[in-house]
Amino acid sequence: MTHTKVRVRFAPSPTGPLHIGGVRTALFNYLFARKHEGDFILRIEDTDQTRFVKNAENYIVESLQWCGITIDEGIGSKNQGEFGPYRQSERKSIYKKFADILIASGHAYYAFDTAHDLQTLRKQGEQNKTPFVYNAESRGNLCNSLVLSEKEVAQKIADGVPYVIRFKMPETHEEVHFFDKIRDEVTFNTKELDDKVLYKSDGMPTYHLANVVDDHTMRITHVIRGEEWLSSTPLHVLLYRAFGWEQSMPKFAHLPLILKPQGQGKLSKRDGDKLGFPVFPLHWVDDNGDEASGYKESGYFPEAFVNMLALLGWNPGTEQEIFTMDELISSFSLERVGKSGSKFDPEKTKWFNQQWMQRIPFEQIILMCIPLLQEKGVDVPALKIAAVCEKIRDRLVFPQDIWQHAHYFFEAPQSFDRKLVQKNWKNDIPNIMETIATMLSNISDFSTKNVEEQVKKHIQSHELHMGQIMICLRLSLVGNATGIHLFDIMEFIGKDETVARILTAIEIFSEL
């Protein structure tokens, strides 16, 4: 049966916080679904109960919500659809039925080998430098239903002897072909494949059986996942054939890795810890109290985070770098996703945030900055804070940068650039500055334009060095050589504060 409506799924395991590589996989699935007016489904693959982490599922849902990735069906959605449940741990009975179908058709078999037996064989293989592989060549000498009689198998099962169900790879080697929308034609030979476990002794399926059964029964049309699953795909193709589902097999697309900033190896939490950037979308605390920073709490806008992730591996084919979600949906195609990994660039990520700082609604910026300034003891009307934000917005990378770039609007300098003072505060500068302070105190119109005209006129008429006087005024008002237009600062802080800061600087600098 061919399904016409695009249906994609993001199927993470709840084994810890969602890495940005996983978020990118979810994003590319979401963009593809929206581009083709399809459905985006969230499914939780929790078949490995030994690695289950409490709260990881909620973290996944909250991370997608923060990114603006809307779940159409499944976990985290009000729409539970007709294909649920969407947690694999709640679908155990379904998988056993399909595992039994494979047993009956001869595509799978029971294996009763103990963990100790298999470990012994592996150690012997290491010693003989012939690694042990459970496959067509070795299975005839092992404890499984291909060797045992039907009566022996039935007796073991009746006696409760633990077993797994393994896929039976073809005895004669054959090539498995499939088309990948990113990598084109891909070919594997079954001689490279082992008899993977499909159903575990704990009554849970492995990823291989569960994801094929779920993708088929949930009518998934496209499987878009990380390249680490590329080597598993031939087994999945063989499973589709074994079930007779080849005609409805989804199309595959395997995404390239997100690489370390230096370009070698997959990006990890350790890289973030070492170089000082997050690798998770949200702040995470595990059961041991260990914490990991998140992009949200670090001051990144979700729009900037998503924009950055989209361009890690996908190329729009134009010079455009800043995309809204709608623009990403409109432009996205799997054909423009590269085959090779993409280096993660922490500085470029900051650049995206700075760009979005200019695009986020101004009112939102003000609301974010007000509590940050209040923490510093600033208690001024919101209109004044809005005026400051408007003046320095293009300098901010993160909202929390507000104090670094705006402190001089709200308080006199608490420290000064000693080197700049020693270089410029020489000879008769104290007397000149005192004269300028007196001149400023007599100006009635203390607007930016008028104060600038009066100060520059005074400097020129007294044949003073313009650059030196301006830097000395800035040192007096700000404490260093940074800040916005000097006369905008004067207008904002007012005449009295401007004069007071200059006179204070004269007193302080004379002692440096």
C-alpha cells in the first residue's frame, strides 16, 4: 500500500538530555513535513529500559516546544492519532506478534546462548585474532532453533529458558540496495552483516524490530535520521522484505554528523564543557545533581538557535543566512543536505544570536532587559530603559550583555582605564576639563545636538586637540574608551550628572 501524505517521525530514546544533533534531526523532519504539508510525529523509543532516564521524555518535549517545533501527533501532542501508543514500552504485545511472524516464515530464529557463552566466544576470538560474529557461518555451532529440534526448542521455552530472537541473514551472500535521498544509491553485502537480535530476553524488542514495525504501522513515509543508523538500514530493508512490506517501505535520508569545532569527531558534551558553549537546548540536571548548560538559559533566542542548526548540514543554495521558521520551511529540501559532517562554530552561533537581537520585537527585548537591570539596583522608568535599549541594541549579543554596555547610563564609572588616563590626562588637561565643566553647567539646552556644537566650538576656539579632549571626556563619563556617541550619553544622564562626573574624574585622575 502506498501512502500519499507525508508522515515523518522523530524517535529519540529517553536516555538523557537531547543533544543539539538530535534537535537538528527533529528540525529537518519538521521542515520536511511542513514543506510537504505532512505530519510530524514524536515517538519515544524506550526499549532499552536499563538506560532509561527519568524526566528525559519531558525534556525532549519541552526542548522541541522552545524551538517552535510543533508536534502534530504522538508524545507531547493532544492528538494521539489512530496509531498509538507512541511509547515503545507500551507496545510490547505488538512486537511479539511480529517477531512470531518472522519465526514462522523462517526469517528469524530462537537463540538460547547465554551471555556467558557468548562472552567466552568473544574472548577466544580476541585471543585467536578472529573476532566472533553471530552470523550464517557460526550459528550452526551455537544453541539456537536452527540446530535444536522442534521438541527441544518447545521444551526450553516451556521451561522458561531465556532466549532472544535473531534475524536470519541469508546463507548465500547477496547485495542489499536502497536509495538514500542524501547519499543516493547505497549498497551493502550481507556477508558484512550479523544475525542481529530483534527480540530480547526481557520481552522487549530491539531498536531494529521496533522501529521497522512502528514505521510501518504508523504509516511513516520518510525516515530522516542520523548517519549512525546508515549501517543498520540494510537489516531494516531486509525486515521490510521479510514482512512483505517492501512496496510501502519509507524513503530514507541519513543526516551528516555535527562535528567538533576543530572538525574531527562528533560534537560531544565534553567539547562544550572544554570550550565553554552549550550542547543541549535547555538546562539539564541529572539524578546525581550534575548540571549541563542550555542555549535557552545562556541567552540564546530560539529563532537564532534554530537558524544556526538549519545551516549545519543544509545549504539553501543562496547567500542568505538569516531565516525565519517559515522561510526555512519554504526553502528546505533534503537534496540540499550535504553528505559530509559540518563543523560546529561557537562564534558563528553567537553571531546568529546577535543578528536575531536586531529582529526580535523591541518590546520583547525591553521586557528581558528590565529584570536584568533591576538585579543591578537600577530603578528607573521603563521608558528610560527603552531609550537605552534602543541606543545599544546593535551591540548586544545576549540580553544579559545589557549591563556591560549600558552601566554608564545608570551609574558613575566604578573603575577607569589606567593606561588611557596616563596617556591622555597630561599637562593642563585638568584645567581644560574644569573649564569645559563650567561651560557645560551654563548650557540651558542640554540636547545632544546643542551640547555637541557647544563643546566642539569651545575646543576649536581654544585651539585644543579634539581627539585628546574627546577621549578625556569619555574617560570621565564612562571610565574607558567604549560606549555609544558621547553626546547622546550626556543628554541621557543630564547636565548635573555630566558635570559631576567630570569634576570627580579631575579629582581621581590627579592621584593616578
